[in-house]
Amino acid sequence: MIKMKSIAIVVGILIGLFIIAFFGTDLIMKIVVGHGNEVQVPLLIGEDYEVARKTCNNMKLYVEQQDLVHDENIGKGKIISQNPNPGIMTKKHRTVSVVLSNGPEMVRIPYLDNLSIVESKLKLENAGLFLGEKVFRYSDEVVKGNVIYSQPMADELIPKKSKVEIIVSLGKYTSSSGDDNKWKDLLGD
């Protein structure tokens, strides 16, 4: 019986020492590693780069631009993604890498003057744009069915995948030109 009590006492002491060592080591590691020096990573996505930099600076974190990509939905200079993710605890003086938006990709409107509707549509698609509304007007200079000009005008920069309106010639105005059905053959409808 005394032998069992001795074993129980030794096991109890060993368990007690293990618990003290486990929590003591954890406490010592917190002091040595500096867990008190941790901050929660803020949400930077959607923020302007300079605002994010100031926010992180106040928290003793650094911001580094990792990449710059075109984004149709997020304005130029805004943060698209970040690493580490928001809400994660990290040590002070660490770097948060961010990807910035360069805004939508801009393309130059091609010259469509005096082209057919089909040619204009193909030229727009090759530039990464779409044919928008067709407006019909009389023109003394441009042949019936050809483009007088585009709106916005040729050579302007606009976001990729935008629609471009074209102004299409009905030909020269004559007294018999007043018939509204004459231009419908231009649409191919």
C-alpha cells in the first residue's frame, strides 16, 4: 500500500512539474518572442494606397506594393488584395504586401470614318471595344451606309470593353429622303 502511495505521489509530482513546465515555457516564450508586440492586420482592400500606408504606419506595420493590375471595378490606386489577410495577428514592423489597381485598361478608339457598319464593328472588336448605338444622319460628304464619325471621337482613350456609338450616313438629303423606311435597309433588320 505504501508503495502505491509513493507511486501516486511521484506521478502527481511529475504531472504537476509537466503542467508548470508547459505553462512556464509558454510564458517564457511570450516574453522572449514578444507576443505583446503583435497587432491585428487591418482590412486594406478597397482603400487608397496612401491611406493604407498611414493606417499601417500608425500600427507599426509597413505596406509594400507587390503588383499593379488593371481592374474594371476598382479605381486606380485602390488596393485589390493583401497578404497577410485582415484580422490575422502579426508582429509589429512586419510588411503587408498589397496588389494595387491600375483602373480599367484604356484603349484608343480606332478611326471609323467612312467605313461600313460591319467594318466598324470588326475594327472596334479588334480594339477590345463594342459597337454601341447607331444614329442615322444625312451627310453630303459620306456615302449612305458608311460611318460619319464615332462618339466618343476617334483616337480618344476609353476603358476596354466600352461601347462606341456611331453616326451613320443616310446619304445626301433630298426632298424624297423624308421616307423613314429608307434607312432600315442599312441596319440589316
